[in-house]
Amino acid sequence: MQADEQDRPLLKVRNLRVEFATKSNIFSRQKSSVKAVDGISFDIKRGETLGLVGESGSGKTTAALAIARLLEASGGEVNLNNVDLLQLEREDLRQARTKLQFIFQDPYSSLNPRKRAEEIVREPLDSLTDFDQVKRQKIVDNLFDSVGLRHEQKKLFPHQFSGGQRQRLGIARALSTNPELVICDEAVSALDVAVQAQILNLLKDLQANLGLTYLFISHDLGVVKHMCDSVVVMYMGKVVEHANREQLFSAPKHPYTKTLLNAVPKLDVALDVTEVQNQMSKSATENSFVNGCKFFDRCPLSQPKCKEVAPELGETQTGHWVACHMIS
Amino acid sequence: MMDRKTENSEYLEQASSPSAEAWEMFKRNHAAMAGLVILFVITIGSIFGPLIYPTDPFDMVWAPFSPPGEEGYLFGTDYLGRDLLAMVIHGARVSLVIGLSAAIVSIFIGVTIGALAGFYRGYIEEILMRVTEFFQVLPTLLFSMVIVALFGASLTMITIAIGIVSWTAVARITRSEFLRIRELEYVMASRASGVSNTKLMFGIILPNALPPIIVQSALMVGSAILFEAGLSFLGLTDPNVVSWGQIIGSNRQYILDASYTVTIPGIAIFVTVLAISLVGDGLNDALNPKLRAR
């Protein structure tokens, strides 16, 4: 029974789709839409961290917002504890939010400039719980301790904090309702490297202490390697590779993942800029409407078949899923 | 460690809210402070003036068209021999109250419509913005004249008429601020915290959208005073109350013979509207974070 509970994934995302309608021209009846997230699926086990990586515009953040119901999904399922979040309405949805919280990318725009630090941290408690004032105050105090902020700072306004401290406030807010799943959307990319390390270690400590589960979105592969148990690679709204950390970083299979890993600048190896440029030079939006593989025109392995048929995500070895015709 | 602590305690002493910072900025603007002082004097004068100078503005106290200073009447008398100083003092109250309450009416309508349009978007926005545009293209003076003519020239009706024709600018400003702010991450964060739509609109977004609305409102008080003066000038006013515009309107036939009867209340309107504009400009600078020295 205990083992069952442990093994069952906390979050199951199935075939999640998000489409944005592009404004139809006044002269044409045709309605078109952009598929920002095009049917992605993955599981996150309780207490684990899943990394969602991809270049800008690949749909990572959109997917995360849709999972948190901050953006309407066009279809699919998002099961948290076997409850489909996408089907919830009003009060049920509000209650479900206590179990799922969000840490935002930009510590400067994610805190209301007109509220004091303690009000910001208390906001989820105020609107989602019916604890009395004393208990709320106690929770806020504890949160300030656990994210490493001093109690005298409770009355300050956001602009009086540094970037790292602001992100700590964002983390405290996300943890106030004692959530099970925390979505970190590029939670450290706006911070400088030294502060990044502090925040990442804070997140890891909190995970160990509170048993949190993270959906960790980042374009920084170094950070992902440090944080995540398994990694999903997205390209133009689709999952191209899904594997655990060791497999992905030691033996990447999808050509896009390989390119992505090669594109990471390393201190000791001179980056072959021209090669990366050759592969990444073409605009990613050019082929967004073709039926075949989205990576077709940038892929070193592309074949005529790739242009016609979109590859399905297939398991190449246990726990390692790749969507590519050339790998099987 | 000790060092860090003292440094931090100094930092804490500077703890100030955005509105306190704006006030600091406002205080440094001399023109705006002058405007505020003038406005303060006028307001106090309109409240306590009638007590200090209790002459009834409708009493015929002396011969008509007595020039300023004669027989102890500081501003002279009008075409009926009424004391012009008493009229200006008593009229201040009506002008200011109408200016202020008409501005409040239009801010209320404008903010509500702009907030709903900017927050909900979609067809609600389409409908509300078409309504706004409809009111925007109406000839304002004519429309308010029709309202006053239809429903009677009481002060309430005049206030409502001015409010109804001048809310469109506020609605558009509020909507554009809402469109900008609703996409910011802290609004998303509040949504993720389960904050209700009403609270999001009026508790989270509106306070952050206020600066341009406040500026617009300050300027609107000035234009509402002018509007009331315009209506009074055309005779669309309650004949039983004095306002600055009404003084000008009733004396306008004698503008060549006794120009002071029109100039003096005119100066009163000018000074008040100028003071309000200065305060409005000061607010604009003080509330604009881009101009704030960091």
C-alpha cells in the first residue's frame, strides 16, 4: 500500500494541447490557430523533479501555465492526485490551487509593488484557507525563516529587496498553502549565477524537508542537470525526448537534444560556433504548419519521410522516449 | 556580521511605501505645491468664507454697476446692485462642489466601464468600448444641455449631465492600464493564489492602475468647473444659487460697460483651474515611476 502510494505519479499530463486563435482577417473567413503546445504527455512521481527544457518559444511556459489553469488549455488531461484539473470549475478549482503553486520567472514583475512582503506571502492563505489571523501570521513567520528572510523585512515593499530576496519571497508565497506540486517557471534565469546557486540549493533543501514535487522549467541545461531527476525536451510544442537525467545527459538520442547539449558553452572546450549556427540558423517558425517533423529543416539526419509524417514518441529503451524516425 | 546588521537597519529606516515616495517627489515640485496651496486657500475660503462675509449674494445692496472699491464694495456691484464679492465667495462653493462631484461621477462610470472592458476582454470589451466611442463622438455641450433642459436645471442634474459626458477619457485610460497590468506576473500569481475576479480587478489591478487615473481625475475637476461655467453662462443653471459661471452668464450683456463684473469671476475660475492643472501635472510627474529618481 505504502509502495503503491509512492509509485503512483503525482501529476499525470496527457495529450495537453494549447492553441491560440490568430485574429482572422476581416476579408477572409478562414480561422487559423497557432499550436503552442501540441499534445504533450508526461508523469511526475511524488517527491521528484521533472525538468522541462527547450529553446524560447518551444511552449514550456505555456504548458506550465495551462497545467496550473492560468491559461485555458484546448484539450487533454492534467491529473493531480487523480483529479483532472482541466475539468474543475470555480470553487473546486480554487481549492485545488492549494495543492499546486507557481514560482514565476521574473522576480521583479511577479510581486505586487503596492503590497508589503508579508501581505504578498500571505495572499494564498488569505484567499484559499480559513485559518485565523494568528495561525496565518505563524505560517508567514515560519516561511520567512525557511526561505532565509529576516522577520524585520516583513513590512518592506518589494522594491526594497534584491533580486534574490524577491525570488525568496516568491518561493515563500508558493509554499504558504503547503502545496504538493510546485511549478518553477525559469525560477532562477533572471538571477545572477551566485544567487542562482543559492536559490537552487534553497529549492533542493525545501524539497528534501517538505517532500515537494517540482515541475522545473528551464532553458539552462546546467541548472536542469543539477536539479532534475528526469527531463522532458520540448521542441515547437511537442515532446521530442523524455528520459531520466543520466540517460539524457550521457546518451541523448534525438538530434535536437544533441544540438541543444552541444550549444551549451563550456569553459574548457572551444565551442564550434559555426556548426551550431548552421543548425540553428533557420527560423523555427518557418515550418510550423508542415505535417511532418517540426525539426525537419534544421535536422542533420532529415530524410524525405520526416517531412511527410510526424514521428510518434516511442520508447527506445526502458524509460527513454524519443520522437524521431531515424532513431528506433 | 555586525556591519551587515547596521547597514540593514539603516535600510529599514528608509522603508517607504510607493505613495510616500510619490509625495516626496511631489513636494519637490514647486509649481505643483503652489497649486496645492492655492487650491487649499480656495477650498477653505469656500467653506468658511460665507461665515466671515455673510452678505447675501442676492441682496441688492447698492446702486448697480458701482466699480470695484466704491462704497466699500471691494469687487463692486453687478447689474442689479448685488455685492460681487459676496457672489464670488458664495459662488465658489457651488463651483467647487459641482466640479468635484461631476468628476467623481465620471470617474466612477469611467473606471467601472474601463475596468470591466480591460479585465474581461472579448465581447464585453467590444460592447463597452463601442458604448464609450458613442459617448465620445457626442457633442458634449449639446448633449448635457439636452439633459439639463429635459430633466430640469437642478444642481444634481447639472452634476450628472457633466459626469455623463466626460467619463470617456477615464474609461479609455483605465482600460489600457488594465490591459497592460492584467498580463503582469503578479496578477497571474494572485490568480494562482485563488483570488477572486472582483478582488483581482479592484484589489490588485486597480491600485496599480491608479496613477494615470488620479492625474486624469485632477484635470477633470478643472474641466468640470469650466463645463459648469459654460452651462451657467448659457443660462442652464439653478437660478436660486450663485456660481462663478452664473455670475458671468447673468452679466454678459454688460461686458462692455462694466467689464469687471465678468472679469472677476472669470479670474476666480482661471486661478482655480490653473491650480488644479498644476497639481495634476505634479501628480503626473510624482506618480510616473520613470521620472522618479532611483
